[in-house]
Amino acid sequence: MILRRLALLTAATWLFAGLSGCATRPASPVPKLAATVSYGPLPRDLDLTVQDQAPDAWWRSFGPTALEELIQESLQANPNLRATQAALRAAHDLTLAQRGAFLPAVGLSVAPSRQKIAPTLASPAQSGAGLYSLTTSQVSVSYTPDLFGANARALDGLVAAEDQQRYEVEAARLSLAANVTVAAMTEAALRAQAEEAEAVVKLQKSLYASALRQRSVGQLSDADIEAAATALAAAEAQTPPIRRQLAQAQDLLTALFGRTPDRPARSGLNFADLKTPSPLPLVTPARLVAQRPDVRLAGAALRSAGAAVGVAHAARLPSLDLSAAFGGAALKLSPQFGGSQNFWVAAGELSAPLFQGGALMRKEAAARNLYTGAGEQYQAAVIAAMQNVADTLAALQSDAEALKAADAGQTSADHMLAIAKAQLQAGDISANAVLQAEISARQAKITLLQARLAQLSDVVALYQALGGGWRDQAVHADKKDD
């Protein structure tokens, strides 16, 4: 009997649940953009190829496996990335929690009590006893049908919020991979520059010592000595800034790995092993919008704002609350059912806001304005993404020109050094002239290293600007199973 009544109450609430599923759910689509087919005039002398999507593990295109190991370790160890992943799991849990609003709520309560009635009052017990026990036990079922889609739109908003957090995770992952790549490249380049700068100092010291010997035999003047001392001081002044930048790059790499300075991270990269990817990828503007995390995040924010409009609109409409309970009351401290001790209740309440000073109407108007603003922010995110790619392409063009000039300078300096060594063997020039040629060659090497680092860094920036070539399933892997 008890189970039959409970089943009837539950079936009734499920019937209302099915009816409420017919409620309309207004759409909040992402707005269409004006047709865009390019990022403007493409730079000259850049080896570009249009692709559907940039490589997933784009850092592999630079060559060394050590870089792959660095990226994978940082993706596991970085606390900021782990924080965004935890936030994504929390957003998923909130989405699942909101789905519970579509189901009836069932509760069980047992309330035992021991009571003593004052002698001057009449006892509520049938026995007339002034001291008695009372235990009330009941099963209750309640349900609020989603007549006008308020719960559905609230769920849409939470799904959109979960998507926002998912794109936050991917943006953090992409940013971390780019930062680690550039930091590792910078550290490797600065180590190579430091070696060249120290070699230049060593050569300048040799020239200065030679100048002192020549002055001692009257071959050079004091002015020549001062010139040699000035050149040595200038060479020595180049080393500390490079060492400082190297230490900062190592500190950055350590922080990106989620470590404190007492456990420094080292890239272990050899700068000479890094290669420039060729051809460079370039995805179409439409594909860029589809894969850049920040643009997709703005789209999810727009959908969330649209869902808020639906929630605000539903708040102005009637709502229905259904409830039912079945239980028993016993004059003892243990639950008891049967006969006259049983009770049940079924109730429904239909309510609607009549007058609230225009508050609900203005809240809906505010939600619609926020939706309009979210649409404009989405447009702004797309424009900023296009600008980012265009700026990176311009930087790569400039890098190519600077690298070409630096490479020509290095080739010329190496050629001059080879000529000087040949002349020295023939007795046409002094050893000091060869030292000067070698200094010029090493300084040209430093310039070439700097130009090549700038180009590699901007290649990383291009991969980042294109959205990193990530896949949805890589992000969905962060979600817990339902």
C-alpha cells in the first residue's frame, strides 16, 4: 500500500516533467561575421602555405626532442594550468547539478521526540498522558515543472560557462607551451651569445697585451694603448647584460615549470639544433575563428548571455510547484506505519508575479543589453585575432630581412677571417690583424644569433596567433565522466 501510493505520487511528478519539456527555448546564436578571406597583403619572401589547421604539437616542427620533453613536463607541472583544469571540472559539476532541476526531488525524514506537557494544559495524546514519545516519519516528493524554459535556459548558460572554462584551459595550455618554447630558445641563444662574447673579451685581452708589448719597444703610442683599452672595456661591457638576460630566461623557465629558484630548470637545448619550420602554416580567417581559444571563449560568453535573457524572461511568467508526502506518526521513539497512524498530503501552487515595480522587466532589458554587448565583444575578439595574425606576419617579414642582413654580415666576416689567416701565413699581415678579423667574425655571429632568435620567437607567436592547432578532444579529456 505504501509503495503503491509513493509510486503514484512519483508518476504524477514525472508526468508534469514530461509536459514541461515542451517549453520553448529561445536561441542565442553566435552572430555571422562579414566575409573575410585574407589577412591583407601577405608579406614578401615568406614561405607560407595555407592549411586547414596548424599542427597539434607545433613545437615539434622546431626539431629537438628535448623541446618536446620540456613542453610535456611543463604541461604536467605548471600550477596555473592545473588551476584552470580544476575550474573546468568544477564548471562541469555545476552543469550536472543544474540537470537535477529537471527531476523530482525525493526526501526522507524521521523526527523522534520525547515531550512532557504542563499539568495545567490538556494532553494532545489520545491516552491523556502528560509524558509521551512521538515519531513522525515521511517520504516527500516535490517538483517544479519548467513551464517556460527557465531551468533549460539556466542549463544552457551553465553549459556555455563550462565551454568558456574549457577554452580558458586551452588558452592557458597554448600560452604555456609558447612561453616555454620561447624561454627555452632564448636560454639556448643567450648561452651561445655568452660564449661568443667571452671569446671576444679573450681576443681583446690578447690585443691589449700585444699593444703593451709593442709600446714597451716604442712601436705604439699612449693613444694606441688607450684605444686598445677602450676596445677591451667595450667587449667586457657586453657580457654582463647577456649573463643577466640568461639568468632571467632560466628563472622564467623555472617558474613555468612550477618550481622555486632553489630547483632551477634548464632547457638543455643546443641553439644550433633548432630549425625554422618551412613552409610556415597559415590558416584561413574562417578557420582561425573556429580554433582560436579566445574567439571561441567570446562565442561561449555570448551564448551564456543569451541564456540569461531566457532566464530573465521566464522569471516574469507563472510558475507551478507540486509536492506530495506520505508518512506515519507513532507514539514511540521508533517509526511505525499502518492504519490510523498513516497520513498523506498532495499540494500544488501556481504563482505569478503581478507587480514588482517594473523590476523584472528591467532585469530582462538589462540581460538583453548584456547579450548585445557580448555580441560586440565577440566581434572585437575576432578583429583582435585577425590583427594578431597580421602583426605576426609583418614581424616575420621584418625578421626575414634582418636575418638576411645578419647572415650576409656573418658570411662576409668569416670570409675576411679566412683571408686574414691566409695573409698571415704568407707574412703579409700581423697576428693582431687576424685577431681583429676573428673579433669581427664573432661579433657578427652574436648579431646572427640575435636575429635568428627573433625569427624563431615570432614563428612561435604565429603558431599561437593561429590558435595552436588544438583539437576539441584534447580539451574534453579534462572533463570527468558523467
